[in-house]
Amino acid sequence: MTRQASNLYIIPTPIGNLEDITLRSIRILKEADLILAEDTRTSGQLLKHHQIEGRLKSYHVHNEHKIVEEVIDRMKSGDIIALISDAGTPSISDPGFLLIRETLKNGLQVECLPGATAFVPALVKSGLPSDRFIFEGFLPHKKGRKTRLQSLIEEKRTMIFYESPHRLLKFLAECAEVFGNDRQISVSRELTKMYEETFNGTVQDALAYFTTSGVKGEIVVVLAGKNENA
């Protein structure tokens, strides 16, 4: 039985180091009729590095509803589409869900290649239990942040969050208030990049450390779940 070719390929891109992309991903990007990119300037650097000359088209949260029908029509006509984001796997805190849903709804084939996702290395190197965990992504920027955290008070699994550098101190202070100063936490920033750093300790220690050291780069926070014996 011949395996049917996919119409849409979801392709993870490096979260920092440009070498962190699979050979298969490079091949499909070279073969695709169209590459949808969150930011064509950022993706253009990656493609240039790997000598990929595929045609780029912007696909982001501000235009995805407008162009999804056009992209579906192209796939129906036989075009192979590749979707990439600025870093990591599309649809994980990045655009992608809408296009994937509509592609499947139209009876077309979707294939997601394995590759970089920031929360996986952050979880593994945290030293916190990784057999069971939940991914919360970004908290609301303003309204609802504390409510979301409070809903996790009884959560026993390891929790993973994405956070921006200018909100990290606020996030740590909220964690201290909701989960307590002594809850174990791991904060990774700039994963795979030159200044990669991971801080492991208590919430109180992390808050003190990042208050004095300052915060730069993309942030992944891994927070211990509630102690079952507590």
C-alpha cells in the first residue's frame, strides 16, 4: 500500500541554534511549493543558512483567518505547503491550529515532523518529575493571571509555563503568593543559545536571583506540583 503524500507539513524550527533542524525538515522545505512563516524576516535567515530558496508567505495571528481559505485552495490544487514558526513547533503557543483544523476538515493530509520545542529541554534539565506534566503556555497578560494560577493549587503534576522576560518577576511573585516560597522551580532562558542559563531552586530563591541579575531572553518556567504528602 502506497502512503499518501501530505498536503500540509508542520515543520519545527530551531529555538536558537540554527543547527537544531532535521535533515528531513530541510528536504521538505526545499521541496514545498509554499512556505508559510510567522515572520518572513526571521525565517529568511534560517532558510538562507541552510540554502533553502523556497517561496515565503507571511502567516501569523493577524492574517491567518484571512488567508486560510486561499491556502486550502492551493492544497486542493496539488500544492505542498510547509508551515513554520519563528522558533519551535507551530501550533504550540504559535499560529497553526486554525490551518491544521481546516486542512483536516477539508479531507486533506497533515503531517507534523518531530523537532524543537522549548518546553521539552527545559523540563528534562529541571530535575523535576517528567513522567507526568501539564503545559500551561503563556498566562493571560493582565486579567485572569492569578485566577489561572489558583486553579492549579491542587495540581500534583509538574507544570510548565512560557513567560516573557519583562513579566518574569511578576510571575515569580505570583507563584510565591499562590504556591508558597518553598515550592521548587526551574527557570530556563535562551535555550540552545550562547547565553543559555537554567536556575533551579525555590520560588523565593529564583525571585531573589532574577531581581539582582536581570532578565533577558525567552523564558520557560518549570514548577513542581503539589507534594502528595503535604
